[in-house]
Amino acid sequence: MTDTAETSPVLTTRDGVPLKVSIARATRRQKLRAFLLVTPLLLFILITFTAPIADMLYRSVENDIVSETLPETVVALEVWDEGSGEIPNEDVFAALARDLKIAAEEKTHTRLGSRLNYENPGMSSLFRKTGRRVKRMDEGNYTEQFIDIDEDWGTPKTWQVIKQFSSPVTAGYFLAAVDAERTPEDGLGFKESDERIYLFLFWRTMLLSVTITVMCILLGYPIAFLLSNLPMRTSNLLMILVLLPFWTSLLVRTSAWKVLLQQQGVINDTLVWVGLVADDSRLQLINNQTGTVIAMTHILLPFMILPLFSVMKTISPTYMRAAKSMGASDWYAFWRVYFPQTVPGIGAGSILVFILSIGYYITPELVGGTSGIFISNRIAYHISSSLNWGLAAALGVILLTVVLVLYWLYDRIVGIDNVKLG
Amino acid sequence: MASALPPYASAGQRAWFYSFRVICGLIFFFLIFPVLIIIPLSFNAEDFFTFTPKMLALDPEGYSLKHYRDFFTNPDWQSAMWNSFSIAPVATLFATAFGTLAAIGLSQSNMPFRSAVMALLISPMIVPLIISAAGMYFFYSRIGLQGTYMGVVLAHAALGTPFVIITVTATLVGFDQSLVRAAANLGADPVTTFFKVQMPLILPGVVSGALFAFITSFDEVVVVLFLGSAAQKTLPWQMFTGLREQISPTILAVATLLVAISIALLTTLELLRRRSERLRGMTPG
């Protein structure tokens, strides 16, 4: 044996290539092939999905509108001390006149005005008014002419806003998204408590999502327990009752609740008929938080039952029997032996329901009225109605961060590979 | 405790056993009632959303098909249905083709960066729809896809791929790689091996993935609401507008038809699951 080892110290394949090299080559080829199979989808997702998310991240901080529309003014403003309490000098006004003449021709000044209006109300009309009259301005003495058009040009606040937002990147949208603002002393502060709409909305989204998650645990646990302890034939049959709503279109379920919960709907009619509620004091079940919680608990309940069921299915009934044979009462055996083993299932289901719930849009929009809406509804509002895309993007980024952290937790607890469908 | 009551059960245990069943029955009722109640309501002869006295008396005059007639004759609903059926199959095709290939790649033992790639490919399922919709709206309007048929199809395909990957990967877990080697050994090239050996075995997984992708696109409303223009108005979008503005009982007829579609899908999926398990030599359960 030592002989062979000395004569051929390296194992080779038949064509003389060392075995190690040959295996490495084959492995590399396999790796490449595996990767090539994934590449089309990877590129597809990168373009159709990841790029849009990256675009949103960019939009939440992007702010080149001031430096693009007023390039000379931004340069001239660099030497002005915004803490001085005085307006900038004549050079800045001259630069502004030149910039605005070009902007007014290209009609970009109104866009700038509405952008700055988010930061300081009144800017939109200021720019529109100035843009109309800047073309007829005379040479020289611009300071006076501008103040003549609108005295806002004579207040340092206007100039502070322009200077503050002249850098191409801004944290302004994020500050607005958490109801904070820059104070004149160059510090940060929260807005007055009656103006804090977004923090309040985030808080409400969390609170309602927690309520929905708890409701799902309370309703889902008994069902999962029953299903996992029944004989297979019966439990498969009952499982249909869980899977059918799960498979039914979201809008079908939402419209069903909209019909059921109306003041003239089936539930109120039944309550009146039974006599629990007087005809003139029908319950207000929809267009408020009650509506959102009821409809969303129904919609998300299968997402709690399915993970719980798959965990409970693996718990052997012998543990409970052993506990009882050693003298534990039914409740004690359940609470000390069975329940602790189902905690991973509760964790998985809760995170899943919570993640889905905080990003919901359709159901709160349709049954939530004004008091039952979520942060997503505000994002949608800023995209399609108020057109403040930067703020929508910033709110979206915050929501996305929360979801990703929870998703990471879910991956740690359950593992993404264990996601099962139906 | 749950399956059957032992003969020696005490009175307390008996009481708890039956009350537990009643509680579960109520929860099942909560789950299924809203889905089922719309079916009889959709046959209402009046424009009401509740049972009329005639309906409760089971008088045939209280029932009618007029809401269904409205659905099949109203141009708004018809164009919405047509749009849904022209978007969903194409999106499904994209999602299934790319997703199946990627799932095969991901299931190979020496796939580099598997978990990172997997996380990226699954992400359309994790990110809340409103955020996907917002990002796509911003980005697609930059590249001119906003408000186009192709834009909606691509977006729906992206949302559907995670489901294809998950279902196909699950079928591939039980796949015997020595079959591929045997085929190669007998002289088949990789393409023949794929279509003659691998594909028939993973087909149930691919089909159920495709069904998931189809239903994702067919039910999707948030993304299409932002990305689509009036020419891409789908059935869920039309329902959404109907529910928000002037709710008409036609919605109940549409909802009933959609429930029928879900039942058909659910049945197909269950049959596919059984077939897949039989092919892989597992006992169906």
C-alpha cells in the first residue's frame, strides 16, 4: 500500500487531470448552472420589484428641486447667515430674479412653490405671484422690487426655508413623517401635540394591529386545538371551513362585512328582531374602529389557525396523558404541559398576522371610516390626492423598516423555509 | 379530551367538553357565515342588502336573477371582467416560467448565496402591498410603464413569483436526484431530462404554484389601483370603487361568482396535492 502511495501521490482521473481539480471544475459548473437557472427571475425581480423599492427610498430623501430651479440663488445664499435675523443682500435678490425669469418661462416655479409649501404654508402663492411679475422687473434694486411684489420676501423666515432645502438631500420628509420640525434655533423639536397626526396614526395602526392579533389568538387557538385533536377525516372536513374564507377574494369578504355590518344590515336586523336592540338605536358597527377590527380579524384568522395547527399536530397526546396519570387536573396538564409547546406556533401566527395587519389598506379604507384607518391609507392619500410623494415615500420607508424587522424575527423563530401554503 | 369523552368523565368535564364544542362551532360560524350569507342575498329581488320578508317566507317572488343579469349586461362590469381575464393569465405565465426555473436552481445542493437569493425572491410576498404599490408607481412612471397593460402585468407577475417558488421548492424536496442522473446515464441531454423526467414529477407543484399566482393577480387591487389607468380596470378594482362610492347589489352577484371560483380552485389544489404526494410515494392525508 505504501508503494502505490509513493508512485502516484496524486489521484488522477482517466485523462490525467488531478481528481481534486476535476471535482472542483465539475462543482463550479454545477454552481454556475444552478445560478443561471435563478438568474432570469433574479433580474426580473430586481427590475420590477427591487428597483421600485429603491426608488422609493431615494424619493424619501431626494430634494434637488430647489437647487435645480434656483441654481444661482442657492450659490449666492451660501454666504448669508440665516441666524442673523436679517434678509440676504442685493446679490441674492439679483440672482433670484435671474433664476425666476428662467423658471417662469419653463413654468417650473409653481412646482417649486408647491414643494416648499409643505414646509412653510404660503410659499406656493408667493412663488406663483412672483413668477407672474418677475418678467416685468426692471434692472437694479431687486430687493425693493421683490418686497414690493410680496412682503414675505422681506422676512427672514422665507429665506431660511429656501436655504434649508437647498441641499440635494433632505431629512425633511422623515421629520414630517414623525411630526418633527426644525426650530429656528437650528434644533429639532416635535410639533404641537394637536398637530401630531402621523405619530398618532402610527400608534393607532400598532394598537389596532395588536387588537386584531389578540383576537386572532383567542379565536384561532380553540379551532386549531380542535382540528389537531379530531380524527383526520373530520378535521379535514372542518378544515374546509377555514380554507374557504382563506381562498375567497379579499374584496368578497370585505363586501360581505360591509353588507352585514350596515345599520340596515343583517346583523342589526337580527338584533332588532331578537329584541336586544331597539329599532331606533341600531348599533354603529361600520365606518369606525369596530368595523376594521371585526372585518380584519375575520380576514386574518386563517393565517393564525394554519401555523398553530401545524405546530399542534406534532405534539404527541401522550404528554397530556402522562401528566394526567401523575395526578394533574385537566387544566393544569393543559397549562403546564400542552400550552408551553404551542408557544412557537402562537409566536409564528402572531408575527404573521401582525405583519399583514399593519400594512393593510383595502379593508380599513372600506370599513374603517375616519377613525379606523391605518398609516397605509395616509400613504395612499399622499400619493393620489395631496401629491406629496416625498412624504408618502418617507412614511412607506418607516413602515417597511418595521415590517422587515418583524420579518427578520419571524425568520429567526420559524424560518422562511417553513412557510407553507394551504 | 377533544376527540371523544371517556366513559369515566366527571360532570364538570362533560360540561366543558360540550361548551368547548359550542365555542368552536360559534367560531366556525364566524369564519364561514360572511362568505355564505352573500349567496342568498345576491338573489334578492329588491335592491336591498338584507333579507326581505318575502325572502324569509321562501316566496319565489322574493328571489330573482336580476343582479346577475346586470353583471352580464353592464358594460362597466363586462370590461372589468375582460381586463381581469386578460391580465391574470399573462402575469401567471411570467411568474410560473421564471419561478419554476428559479426553484429548480434554488433546490440544487450547491447553489451559491442561497439564503440571500431566496430572501430577495420571496420579498414581494413580505413587503406590504401599499409599499410595493407606492414604489412601483414612482418607478414605473419614470420609465413610462405607469398606466400601461404591460406595467400591471409585470407588477402582478412579480407579486406572484414567491408563491410559485414556495410550492415548486416544496415538491422538489421529495425529488429523487438519482432519476436525473439515471436519465443522463441513459444518454438524455439536460433539456430532454427536464421535460421527460423532472417536469412530469414536479408538475403538480408547478400547477398549484400557477394557481396561486393566478389568484394573486386576479384578486389584487392595491397595485392595479395605482399602476393601472381606466383601460386596466379589473374586477376587484370595479368592486372597490363600487363599495366606496355607490354600493349596488350587483356586487353581491359578482362576489357569489368569485366564491364559486374559489371553491373550484380549492378543490383543484386539493386534488393536485394528493396526486403530488402519490407521485412522490407518500400516503395522501
